[in-house]
Amino acid sequence: MRRRDFITLLGSATAWPLTAHAQQPVGVRHIGLLMAQSESNPEVQRWVAAFREAMTRLGWTEGRNVHFEFRWAGTDPERMRQGAQELVGLQPDLILTSSSPTTALLLKATSTILIVFANIIDPVGQGFVATLSRPGGNVTGLVNLEGSMAGKWMNLLKQVMPSITRVVIPFEPASTPYANYYLNYFRSAGQSLGITIIDGPVADIAAFETLATAQAREPNTGFALMPSAFMSGHTPEITALLSRNALAAIYTTRDFAAAGGLMAYGNDIADNYRQAATLVDRILKGEKPSELPVQIPVKFELDINLKTARALGLTVPQVLLATADEVIE
């Protein structure tokens, strides 16, 4: 541990707490975690628990040889920026980051602190890494969802709602710098299925409500949410708005289906955090992020809310029910 560097920071507001620092034994490694979600979000807590449990299995015990320092920014850009500055100021051994905006802020703030991202979309296109196989620089991590998933989401919507002719793709631009990456795939899938794709940029949840209300007036319309920290940060509100407007929608994570969304298909993000622990372990033991390939997700799940389907007057094909990881009744 760079003890001298930490001692010089103790007098500042961003230094590690004095009591915690004094109680930690020599050899403790410090890991910062910059989260673009709320600490009260139970789904995000499941991700963090998966990371911590995996770290424990790898021999890293909090209070003995590792200390975690969290910054919970939610979807507030200013809190993200402040959290990034504080963590960089602490000069930890490594920072785990949870989203594209938080990763961009950290890479802008430091080129020396080692960084692992847990669920990023198109890290090459966003300029975070040089290539997936050899990231270069001080960062590596795990990909969330490939753009080709758009075709899968469209096909699932079509199976459940055969009459669908329009699909709205809502996204919040600030937290979705990769929007065009996804929209291109959506348009391609829409063309092959005879479905018109409607771009739906929204600045906040009020704008999302306006979009949902307006689109609900159009027949045979569904929604497919683009994955982002904004969407995951507003799970209850978004599912309630779409349900209230009787709109069929497909989401990317189970918590949306559990909250009343029609269905969700995507990778298990908690598993990404487990795999992130393996990368963190290897880096803390001396391997370089620049030489550790970016990993792709390997565990996917389909969740269907049958109660919501019935409320929308939709019949879910038996083949989907049989292959679903969870059917919520």
C-alpha cells in the first residue's frame, strides 16, 4: 500500500476516514466503487453482494486485507463527477465502475489508477479500450449487452404481440452515449420484421411519461428499453407508466419484470460482478489491465410476467413459457 500517499491526504475532506485507516492492518488493499445507481436499489445491492461474495471466495476479506470505499451517485451527473474526483483523490489500488458515464469520468480523471468496469456497452466504440482482446491503458472489464441483442428483443415482442407494427426505443442521451450503436441494430431488426422503429430520447422521467402517453394513442405499439443507468435507476416508475398506458414492453433485467413489466431478457448483471471480482483479484496480484481481455457475458435469462400479459390481453406462447427462467404469476 502507498502509505505515504494516504497519510498526506488525511487532512482533506476526501481522505480515507482516520479511524478506519488506523484500524486496518498493514497490507490492506483499497478498492473504490463508483456506482451510477442508488444505494437503496435492491437489484443493485444484489450485484454488489455478488461481487463481495466472489472477492471473499478469492481470499479477500473486508477489514483484514481489503477495504471497499463506495460512492453512490444515482443518476445525477454532478454526483457522479464528485464521486469520481473523490475516489481518484484517495488514490486507491483500483476502482470498480458501474456504467459508461462513471467510466468516462474516471478515465478522464486518471490514467494511472487501475480501473475495472462491470457492465459496459461497446467499450471500443466509446474509446474506453483499444480492442477487446488487448484493452491497453489502465482499464479492462466486462461487456453488458451487444447491439445484436436488439434483434432478440424485437423477436420476443413479436412472438408475444403478433399484431405489433411499431416499437418505441426510449433512451436518456446523457447516460446512453452508445444510443446510435443500438438504434442501428433496432432499425435493421425492425426492417426484417416489418416493424417501424421510433426513436424516443427522454431527458427525465417526466419526459418518459409524456412519450408513453403520446405513443399509447397509436395502435399496435410496443416499447423496447435501451439498457442504461437511467433506466435501471427508474425501474418502478417506468414499469408503472407503461402498465398504466397498456403498453407491452421488453426490458433488459429481471427486476423490471418483477416490478410489473411484461418480460425481460438479458445477461445476469450479478454474474458480471462475480466475474469482475476475478479480474480485480488478478490485477491486485500483479497482472496488468492492459493485457487482460475484456470479457463478454455468458449467463442470460428470460423472465415473463404472466399476470401483466393477461392484463394486456396477450397470450404468451407455450414455447416461451417453457424456456423462461422465471414465470411471474
